[in-house]
Amino acid sequence: MGGLDFTTIAVLVVAGAVAAMIAIVNFKFAMVTYVGMVMASCLAPPIDWQGNPVPTWIMPIQQRRSEIFALCGALLLVPMVFHLPRVKFGRVSVQGIFMLLIAGYAGFVRMIASDYPQAGIESIGFAALTILPAIIMLPSVLEDDEDVLRMFRLLALMSAVWAFCCAVQFVIRPIVLTLGGGYTRFQGMLANPQHAGSYLAVVGSVCLFLVMNDTKLRYRPLWIALTAANCLMLLWTGSRTSVAMFAMGAASILYTRVGSAILFLPVVAGIFVLGFNFLESNLADVLGRYGGGEDTRTIAWVRMLDQFYENPMFGTGAAEDTKSSENSILFGLATYGIGMGLLLVLYTLVSAFLMLRLYVLRFKLPGLERRMADFVIGFNAMYFAGAQFEGYLISRVSSGLAFMMFFASLASWLAMRARETPEAEEHHAADLSESALGYTEYADYGADPGVKIEADDRESR
């Protein structure tokens, strides 16, 4: 073990001990711990064309991302133990259970079908240490609207830290940020542009949601700047899938929120255009991808099907020769066999049913929570649409997995809130009166615009 690795491990141990002490005192510190998991999932060493890792200024942390992810998951157990009466085991989401089953099945196949059975045992233990505490603790710390907004703010601030890491790297050695796709596509602090794009699509949507809905207006300039920055980096990745994912998220956020807050979108666009002009020469090659129709997936899909046909029962067992991952279900079939494929299909179908149910229940929710429900539905559309072109549904450490743990918990919490809240006649009537152009400025409060303005003033205070 080198000196640098020892230093990194020592820092992690000290940070974990401090976080554990805070978690013992503060139950909701679990939110910060979870965001640590997300941050770890968004860091990975970039790989050059020969498959070799390329050093960055935070390389020791990137190389320890799995350990950090597991450490944060273990830290979620601390408040669970010391604040057991506050833990809501009944709120565990169905989607969270599926994530745990998928990870467990992957470990099972590795145990019985690979040359290294201990790797399967480690995989099962890793899932129990990360996914299990997260899907239990996240619904437990969500007690009101402010808790949800606090989580969104933490995720947005985390994206600012990630962008700062990229900015420092840009100053030190910018080529490291654009190794993928012919040295022109942005990948930031992740291993390739597709991973960076899917991450940026989600955090960009989170920041946009805060621009439109955060009750603390003093933070709005920050959310506007982060939305623009994340969108700019997203475009630079050249990932068409990720751009489409962001469009889905933005549509869900704007679905019922096109009132006065829409005026802030030109500001976001203005900041975005300024940044775009600054980087125009670097983006020229990337922009060509959006107008092109080249097929970058079919060969990978055929390769995964061939691997599945070679061993339909257990696939390759996560062997080293499984290189393609451009579709989660095909990746699951090729890597873990028919059982994993069926599990992933069932996961997708059950999630679609849950989102349909949430859409029906949203009519019982008040304004802000209804918009949260719309965003949850939009995120699920992003998540499963992106999974048709990326393999993150069965990834052990990925931003998609980390984000889904929270959004699945939020969906469960919102469904509970809808069941507890009597359906208000005026809210339902307001929904029916929404025009085809979208959400009116005073739809939730009746025909008098002054009532809406007064309510907005109270909300901002």
C-alpha cells in the first residue's frame, strides 16, 4: 500500500468517524450521508483508448469510489440503530425492494457461475450494506415538504462540488475532461461521456425544479446558475440519450408550473448562451452528433444477444469479456442470464404501474407536493428510457442507482401523503380547469389572481 493510498484511507476513516458521531446526535444527518453516496457514484477514473486510467487531481478518491459508497451506506445504519423508533420500515418502496433483489440475484449468479464465488458473496454483502440501509432510511427522514426540498438542495449543491472538481481539472489539465469520443466529448469526473450525461440530466433537472419551486427565494440565483452550468456540460457530452432524458425531466417539471416562474427560464438560457459562445470552438465536433443519425448501439445489442445465447441460464456471470452495456435488459441477459432479464422486465413494468398510480393520486395532493409527484414520474421516465441505451439498471455503483433510491422513496412518501390527505373539491376542480396551454397563474386558488399573489407571498416568507 503506497503512502498516498494510506493517507486517503486515513482521511476516509476520520471523516467516517466524525460523520458517525454527528449521525448519532442528528437523525436527519442521514440526508448528508446519502448525498455522499451520490457523490461517490459520480466519480470514476477516466479511461484512455488503451483501457488505462488517466490521472486526475482527485484520482485517489475516484479509485476509492466503491469504498466511499459502501462507507456512506454503512453510516446510514448509525441513525437507524440509535434512532430506531423514528425509522419507518413500512415506507420502504417497492422499487427499492426490486433494486435489492437485482443486486442480490447478480451476486447469486456470480457465486454459482463464475470462477470466483467469493466475488458473489462480496456483491451480496455490498448490496446489503448500501441499498438496504438507503431504502429504509430515505423514506424515514422525509417527514414534510421542507425535508424534500432540503434533499433537492443538497443534491444541487453536490452538483456544484462536482462542477468545481471539473473546473479545477480544466485549469490543471483540461484534456482529461474530454477523453471519450475522439477527445472532444465531455466526461468530467466520470469514466465516459454517457455516464456523465446521464448524471448531468438528473442534476440539471433537480436544479431546474428548485428554480421553479424552491420556497427560499434567496437561493434562486444559485439554482439558475447551476441549471445553466449543468445544461452546458450536458450538451458538451454529446450524449443524445442524456439530452432526451433531460427533456423528459424538464417537461415533467413544467407540466403544471408555467406561471410567473417561467420568466426565469430566459435568464437560464442567457447564461447558457454566454457559456456556449465561450466554448463554441470546442463544441463544434460534439454538436455534429446531435444532427447525425449514426447507429452506435446495434452492434453492441447483437453482441449481448450472442453472449446470452451462449449461456441462457447464467450468461457470462460478469466475466471480463462482457464489454457492451448499451441496454440494461440485454446487458442483464448477457451477464446474468434469463432470470436477471425477467427481473429487469418485471421491475420496469411494476415501476410503470406505480407511476400510473402516483399520477392518479397526485390530484389529492396540494400544489407543491403535486409538482413533486410530477417530477418523480418524470424521473422514472428518464431513468427507464435511458436504461434502454445504458446498462445502469444492474450497476453496483452508479449515479442512476443512487438517484433512484431517493426518487423511489419520494414516490412512496407522496403516495402515503395522498392517502392521508382528503381530496379537496377545489383542487380537483382547479385541475379540470387547466387549459391546454398549461398551468394558469391562479388555478390552485380560484378566479381571483390577487389570492394567488397573496399565497405566493406567504410561501416565499
